[in-house]
Amino acid sequence: MARLVISWIDRRFPLTKFIKHELTEYPTPRNLNYWWNFGFLAGFVLVLQIISGVFLAMHYKPDALLAFASIEHIMREVNYGWLLRYLHSTGASAFFVVIFIHMARTLYYGTYRAPRELMWWTGQVLLVLLMATAFMGYLLPWGQMSYWGAQVITNLFGATPMIGDEVVVWLRGDFVVGDATINRFFVLHFLFPFLICGMVLIHLVALHYVRSSNPSGFNLDAKDNIPFHPYFTTKDLFGLGVFLVIFCFFVFFYPEFFIESENNIPADPLNTPAHIVPEWYFLPFYAILRAIPDMLGGVVAMVLSILIFTAMPYLDRSKIPGGSRYRPAYRILFYVFVVNVAVLAYVGAQPPTDAMTLLGRIATFIYFGVFLLLPFLSKHEEKWLLERGLSREVLDLIEGEESHERRRKATARREETKR
Amino acid sequence: MRAMLPSLMALLCVMSTYDLRAASPSSSLADVELSHESENLKRGAQFVLSMCTGCHNLTYVKYRELLRIGFNHQEVAELKGDNDINAPIFSPDIVEMTKSLFGLVPPDLSLIAKAREGKGRYIYTLLTSYHQNEDGSVDNSVFPGIRMPDVLSYSSTTDDQDRKVLEEQARDAAVFLEWTADPHANDRRTMGYYVMGYLIVFTFLLWFLKRRTWSQLEGK
């Protein structure tokens, strides 16, 4: 019976072919380590956020007068409403943890390099969409931090030359963050995840076209590729289990860890909190914003700090494939960058004293310096490595890649003559 | 794996900066044990509903919810007075009255424990930090210039034994307000133990599944 149904479908839709091509026969490098789990985990968190979010939206009221109380209604009276909300609020932080690790993996192993530039760039678009979604979602509880965070960030658009004030009013729908703002942020917070889903689809199509990279940075010989299912389905599921243990620990035992205590006070437009801090995942970028004394300059630097990742495939000029595995100088640069981002996050959380401002400026300088140093460093490193002679391991990999390439070309030729 | 450890540590650094920020203001709070036993909750509720609700509302708590911390219907009927059992612990008169008396509306207490760093510990410390200045005026060392009167008369009590009793009351009030801020905390933790147990076993099974699957590759 099942076979009949499937063959009926197969005559009308490439179901079996699809499963074969994308899953059971999809060749995946066997040397992928656990850092390759995080793309799957990001997909899982996206689904979790959409499902919990849709159920929350059934009880939430996007109205300046009702929003705060409707959240309390969810927390107290809706059956397991507290679970839905804590899954969603912890999920937001989990999303960024997973995405930041996913990005760090890409940077560490240099997997943004050809032919995976489009994967890197679609990933960038996803990051920006995710940030926008998270920012708008954070206004919805209508607490003090929600309100003043939105007030400060929408204010930044006032730095637009000539039409700054108009842009701010256009974004808010009012002269200050108010009822019009919360309503539109709710609509967009509901819409954006579906844009993200569409972008994820493109990200995945690109992935299945260029195939997974691997820690070595070389294209592996055919014998070192294994089917995605069952090997990586089981590996990803185990990773998911570990993720859920950590995630649920926060949801059930420390759900308020990621929620600013000030946000339990309803938004009060007449009372500015002493110290406005964004959510932890925006802290490094917030520190860069504050490091520049001029507002327009700060906004430009903050936007650049995210967009500059786009240039990575061109900034890395080394002929030696991959990232840190066989390139010690690149590896050092990676760690400098990661530690520096941690410093920026720390600075972003502190009140702006003189010492903090200085530290923020130094860290901002290092942040951009790392990107600007990369083209020269990668060239020098390449020269140095070639002079020193490549190790046996790397030579084997080059040989594997070449034989892989030969076979690929041979198949392409066969196809050509067939036609 | 080992090569990636430093980056994991860097990530932990980012997380800990967040924690640092949360921990610093509460370091000056009294290190008091707050036990959420039904008795403490009930005593705390009685204290808050007699001493605090004259000026503060508890907008998001309804009288019937008091049944969940161990009161019976008779006791709740006494606590609610003329109010409906489904009504929130809220009186619109308070807003007008306090505004004319103190010049501002005292904060709503339903979420106050979550709204302050240190949660119940903050409330306990605040209530027991009233002291008399040399000129006889009363002030609070946690919140200098506070306009809330010393409801426990802590500043005028000097006897250690009497102060112990007041501290007990402050502790119960803190426990009750932690409950009003997060009434499902106990259910959540109980469910959490089951969820964690299930997930840990399930993850172990997935690990064995992964190992068994990958063992087919050996020698290939």
C-alpha cells in the first residue's frame, strides 16, 4: 500500500528522487566535527521560535495599554503560558548563541571562501533579518527596557543626513515610540520569520549545490564522502539532544537569566532608566556605536561592523585552502578577533566611563584592524608556508583534491558526449 | 575539538560579562535564605495584604489565586473583604490617595521581586534597612530618601529579640512577593526535573545510536 502511494506520488512529484539526492545519497565529508551541527541547530531554533511565537500571538495584544498586562495574562492564566513565553524568550538568546557559533565556525575554518561566497552572504542577510526580528520582538513585552531600547535604537536613524527626523517619525509612526510603534513592530515581528524561512531555503539550496565544506578546507576525495543519512542525521540528533539539555536547563531553572529585571516594570515614557542596555547579543555592536564620538559616525561604524563580514571572501587572499587548520597566522587572528568581540561585549554592558570609552575605542580599532590586516597577513603567511614546505598531510589532501577534480571533469565530459 | 576550546571559552567570557552586570548591584544585599514553604507564603500574604495593600496594588494577582498557596476558602473570604474572589488585588482609590499623600504612585507589587536585582533578597534588605538619623529622622540605607514609611518600625526597635521577629516578617513578605512575581515557579521546577531526566536519557540513547551507525564505517 505504502509503495503504491509513493509510486503514485513519484509519478507526479520527485519525492523519492529528492530524498535520495538530498538525504540518503547526499555526499557529506566524513571528517565534519561537531562544529558542523550548528546550522541544523539554528534551523531547529527557528522552528521552535515560530511555533512558540504563533501560540503566544494567540493571547498577546499589540496595544500600548494592553501589551504588558497581556504578557502577565499569558504568564499567569494561560495554560502553560509561562512555558511558551520562557521557551520563546530563552529561544531568542539560544538563536544568537547558535548563530554566533555557526559564524565562528565559518570564520575559523575559512568556509566562506570560494565557492561558498553566496552561502556566506545569504547567511549575512539571515543575520541582519534575525537581528531586526529580535529587536522588534523585544519591544513587544512593553517593559521599561523594551521601550527605552526601542527609543534609543530608532533614534539612531535620526543620523540619516537631511531627512533624519522624518525617517525616525516614519519608522515609529509617531513622534515617540508609542501605540503605532508596538502595533507595527508586532506585525513585522510576525512577518520576518517567514522571510527568514525563505532565505534559509536559498541558503540550503546553495549548500546542496556546493556541498558541505570540511575542517581541512580541501575538497575531499569521493571515498571520504559518506551519505548524509544515516550518519549525519544521527550525529545532528545527538547534538540536538545536548543542545536541548542546556536549553531546557535555562528554560526551567533560570528563565529570567536573559531577561533584564527592569523589563518587569511597565513602559513609562516619562521615566528614563538610569542605564539603558541592549540585549546581550547586541552588546559588541552597541560598544562600537558608542566608541565613535559623532552619532552619524557611530551608526556608520556599527553598520559597517556587521557588513564588513561580506568582504571576507576577498580579504582572505591566501592560496592555501581553508582557514585555521593549516594556517597558524590566520588562527591567531581568529582568536584575537573572538577575544576582542568579548571585550566589546563587556564594554557595551558597562556605563560609559572614561576608562570604558577608551577600552571601547581600542577594541573597535582592533575589530576593524583585523579585517584590514587580513589581506596582507594572508599573503605573507602563504609565502612563508610555501617557503617552509607543506606537510605530508597537506600534500596528500592536495593530491586527493586533484584526483577528485579529475574525476569530476571526466564525468562532466562523459555527460557532454552523451548529449 | 581541542583546537576550538579557546573560542568556546571566549563565548563563556561573553556570557559571564552579562552575569557580572547582573550580580554587581545585589552584592550589598543581605544573604538571607528564603524558603517557599506554604506557612511562610501564608504568613507573607497576610502581612502584605494588611500592611502593604493600603498603598500598593497587586494588579496581576487575583484573590482566588491565594487558594493555591494553602489558604482555604474561608481564609480567602476573610482576606478579600468585600471584593469578588475573581477580582485582582487592586484598588483604584489607592492611586489618587497616594498621589496626594506622597506625590507619586507607589510601584505595583505583583512583579516587584522580579523587577529588582536580587529579587526577594532586595525586598528583605529594603524592609530591614530603615535606621534613625541623629536628628531623629528615618532613612533607608538601601534606598536613601525613600518615601515609603518604615512599616515594620524596624528603625525604632532596638531589642535584638524584637528585631528577630520583624526580620522574620520581612522574610515572609519577601517570600510572598517572590511568589506573586512568578506564581508558577514551583510547577516549573518540578516539570524541569522530569524534562531534564528525560532529555539526558534520550541524549544518551542518541549517542549510542550515533556510535552504532558510525561503527559501520570502520575499516572503510
